[in-house]
Amino acid sequence: MLYNVFRYILWVMYRAYFHRIERIGFEKIPPNKPVVFVSNHTNGLMDAIIPAALHRRSVWFWGRIEEFPDNLKGKFMRTMHGLPIYRRQNGVELMKRNNTTFDQSKDKLDQGDTIFMAPEGTCIIHRKLLPFKTGCARFSFDYAFENDTDKALYIVPVALTYSSWDQVKCSVTIEVMDPVDVGPYREEFEKDTESAVRSITNQVREKTKEGMIYVEHETHEDVINKFMQIVINELEPKAGGFTTQGSVHQQLKQLANNITNWPIERLDFLKKEMNRYTDFLKSAGLNDLKISLLNRGISRYFLFVFSLVIGVGGWIPKVIISKSMKKLNPIVVFGT
């Protein structure tokens, strides 16, 4: 029950916190099928809880064991559907305890819930993608091909793009990529398990990368970040902050792909023009945050206050929460 209340609070707070929430490809999530969500990892716990807030089915999260201490925080993480994972640096002998999490994850998939993983294993603030660890692939094969059976399982790459990682009223884009069906890997898995693990891991990583605004060089990343903030703040948010068009995100991805081939003179010109724009804002007593605030309605702040009220009244029965959610246009709120 606490998980459902918390998820509802998150949805309300997202509508107040983000200037713009762009959802792309949610219709690609296989309905009524076992699903493992995989995403890039650049914004800590935020990366994991976004699917929980915007997806109807319950989501269980894999997280490093350090996030599950033997205190109130650890209890809260487990209540919020967290599942601990031991890594090699925790001690090879302790990694056997992961079998408990694997078994729990299999049970949750059989019950119709979903699993979330961040295969990079480390949260780093940048627009690149670290090599994926192979735990997701190994778990997926173990679940799908256990006891020589063939269970349906889909790995769904999710690309998360934030216009800023440290600014309130920023924008976030959640792009769901084409699911990866584990079943066709059965033959390769039986011939060469390690080859199959590498193949599916690389495929999932490439699909995740395709959905990101991917920038290889730090110099280019500074330009993209500033340009994104200017563009996003000039956009009028849709009703409730949600949009599913994806056109802005696609254009920014194309810019990120092309900028690596720009001559230094063109890159310097863009930097100069953006600096000129920000200098003008400063001279007018404005900044990007104020520009963003001017594009937001008072109803968005009402939602934020409302979320705090709901947080204090967390004892509200789940049935009341469910009924109220249905009245808030579930087609917009949740992916299917």
C-alpha cells in the first residue's frame, strides 16, 4: 500500500517539479508480458523512480547493497520495492546472496510486475554511456530458459535525458526503445553462453544509446547543455507538463550527432551567440529559471502543495487513491 501511495505522490510532484515531461514510445512496452526495464544512469534514484511514476504496473528496483543499510533507510528502500545487489567489490563470497534477489525478481515477473536495472552500475553525470555490466543478460537468460523451458521475457531499453541535473524546473525526456525479445537468443545461449550474454548486452546498450542525446566529448557536451536549456525554457509546456510529440528531443539528438563534425569556427560561433543571449538575460534581470517560471501556470504549484498534503496523509486507503487516479486522465499519466 505504501508503494502505491508513494508512486501517486511522485506522479503529482513530477508534474510540479519538471517544466516539461516528454514521453516517447510508451506504447512499445509489451502489455501483460514479463518486462525488465533498463536505462542509462545519470541522475541517481531519480532514474529508477521515473518508470514507477509513469507506468501502471508495479516496478521493482535493483540497487547496490550500500543503499540498504540495517536501519530506517534500508527498511524504506525495501518497502519501496528495492532489491539489494552485492557487487564484486563487496566480496565475491557475498555475491551468492544475490540468488535471493534473483528468486524474488523471478517471482515478481511471474506475478505480472516488472523489474528495473541500471546496467552501467555507477551513476555519473554526463551524456555518455558506460559499458553495460552483464548481470541483466544473465538474469534474463536464467529466467527465460530455466529448467529447459521457454518463458517470454522482454528487455525494454529506456533512454532518460535531463536538460539539467541540478536545476529545478528542468525538462526530462523518457524514450522507450524497441523491446529486445530474449527468446531468439536460445540457440546461441546453448552453443556459447558467454557469446549470447555479450550479444544481448551490446544490443540493449546500443538501443539505449540511440534514444539518448549522446555526446562523446566534454567540450561538445558544454555546448549541448547550454543550448538545451535555452531551447527547453522557450517551450510552452503542454497540459500537466506532459507531451508525447518527441520532435524537440529528436532535433536535439540530431544536433548532438552532427556537432562532432563541426569545424571549430562554427562551434565557437555558437558558443559566442549563446553567451550573448545569456548576457542579455542578465542585463534584463532575468535568468533561465525565471524564464521557465514565466511559462508555468499557478495550477502546477497547486499540484506541488497538494503532493505535500498527500505525503502527510499517507494513511489514505489504496482504494481511494486508485479511484482518484482514474479521474486524472490515466491515458496521459501512465504508459501501457
